[in-house]
Amino acid sequence: MSTARFCRLAGVPERSYRRWQQRQRAGRPVKGPWPTPSADRLEPLAVAYADRYPQWGSHTIASLLRIDGVDASDSTVYRALKRTGRVLEVNYQAQRRQHAQARKAAFLVPPDGPNQVWQMDFSEFETRMGGTWRIGGCTDYWSKVELGWHVSPTQNHRDAITAVKRAIVEAERLLGGPLLEHITDRESGELRPVCVVTDNGPCFKSNDFARFINGRPELIHIRTRVKSPGQNGVRERAFRSLKYEHLYRHEIDDGHQLGLEVESYRTLFNTIRPHRSLDGRRPVDVHLEACNTPPTPKLAEPETLPLS
């Protein structure tokens, strides 16, 4: 058997094996295995969390452990999960950096608090019985909180309006009062409306949707550039998490079950799932903490997004 084939069967990198072989022949055998007290201590708890949330990777599990008061570093949790075969191998760091740069380019001054920019869109999902449904909703750009999803077989202006109304209701529930009052400066009376960012879909370009937005003084509508999904990246990334972490892991028969599943995941996403972009914190914690702080200065007008 060749060395290359042996390494493939043993699951050992060929370069590592040849290095160990060279040291053995030179009379300098590789020492080890070294003791791993930290990984041994964390392994049972990390495995329990990973089995409970199999859709999340080691970094998210480590953040969740730290939130629950456990002293756990990312690298130690990674080693503990890797040796038990529970590591999700992903390679999308470069893509995430590109999306982050595109999102930042959409604003002169990035949002510095919740209820300044909401990103909105629709995503398709086909159920097991063959029906295709559209999931629409708004996410807060800054806190990553999902403000409610609307499931419908259509994707027209009525569905878009319903999704925005649900977002307003959820935002006011989290605020404990009217959204209009929250975004109005108490001293100057200046209104800082929420920017609802969408793509250029027909439902968002319709006159009925424009009339709805114009009738809500707490909202303004901004459309991204054509063929620039990165400018709506927070929304697109949240849809990806919804599908790959939850929907694709279940057998969903119809639209009613789909509505129950997306709402179940929204609760998990907002209140339990830590986010690395939020320094390992939960979206609802970040959102509520910022809502209790004094109002922030007015958000600068976006430079690269045309007004609808």
C-alpha cells in the first residue's frame, strides 16, 4: 500500500505522516499525546449543547456556553467537538467579508442603534406536497432581530404591506410603546424615520406599497441598486440561516406547518442563538439594551441607494 493511500484511509495528512516518519527514523519520535484537561472538562457540556442545537457550529456553541456562565474559549470547544465528530466544516469567511463591505458601502454613516434601518425581502420555499410559498419579513440591520415573518403563496404589494405591519407591531412590542414616539427626538421634536431597505421587486415598486409607506411618517423606503444583493445582505443571510439551520432539517408538508416552523425558528433566532457579529450576544438582548439608552444622532442619508 502506498503512503498516500494509507494516509487517506487513516485520515491523516500525508505531510504530517511523513514528518512523523522522518522523526522516528532519526531517533526523535513524536511525543504525546499531550493531556487536554480543558477540552476534557468541557466536552460533555459542549456535546450536550451541540446535540441540542446541531444546526450551529462550534463558535456559536462556545458563545452560548459563555452566555450561560461557562468559561469556554472558541478553540477549546472546537477541539472538544471535533474529536467527537460534531464540527460543521464551512469555508465562507471570504464571502462574509465581501458581504460586510458591500453592506457598509450602502451608508455614509452605518446605523448605530436599532430601529434605524430595516432590511426586507421575500424568499421562496417549496413544501413536501409540492406547494411553493413565499416568506417575507423585516430584520433590524443593527441588532439582527427578526421582526416577524409573513408566509403566503403570493408575493405582491399586499404581502409586502402585511410584512411591514407585522414588523411595526413587533417593534412596538419590544419598545413597549409607539414606534413613532421612540424615533422622535423629545427635545427638538425632530423625526428620525426608519429606513425600510428592499430590492427592486415589483411588489416594492408598486404604487400601493408607496402609498402605504408615505402614509406612515415613521417609515421611509429605500431600494438597493439593481443586481446588488449585498446591499441587503443582513436580510439575505438571515434567510439562509432560516433554511439551512431549520427548514431543510424538517419535513414540511404545507403552508400552515411552514408558518409554525418559521415562527418557532424566529423565537430561537432572536432569544437563544448567539451571533458572532454581535460579539457572541443574542439579538433580543442587544436590541432591548439599546432601546433603553438615550436617542442617538440622526442617521445620515444613504449615498448609494436611490429613493423609491
